[in-house]
Amino acid sequence: MRHHTNASAHLDGRDPAGVLDLEFWRRSGGAETWRQMHEASEDARRVELLRRCTYAGRPFGDEEFVERMERKFQRSWRRLDFEKMTARA
């Protein structure tokens, strides 16, 4: 048995396996939102930054977001130069 949602469920709203939360999917814009999300181009620098932050366990976002996470979790995350440059791009 597969435990993942296939793309066709997101595109046509039918999910015989019952994996997709169809109510959330509909509230979130359904198939049109799914198509737009996958058609959008990705900035390669931001994708690389997301990967690096994920690997390092650091929050990904602008300075304000990171500062909120630092206060919330009582931690301090060092901003690397590549993060600062990429966040502005």
C-alpha cells in the first residue's frame, strides 16, 4: 500500500486512497492553486538557501521571521553571509 498522495489527486480532486485532505485542498484553492504553485519559477539562490537552512536546522525566512523564531525558541541562529545576500535577492 502506498502512503503518499499522487499528483492526480491534487489535479482532479479524486483520492480513492483517502490520503489527501480534500476539504483543506478545496479551501486552499484546489487544482488551480496546485497548478499555479508548480508552474511558478523558483529562484535557484533561494532554493539553495532553503536547502542549507534545512540541513543546518536553521529557520528560513527574512530577518524579522528569524528574530521571531529566536525569541520563541530562546535560541540564536547565526546569519551567514550567503543567507543575507540571498534574502535580499
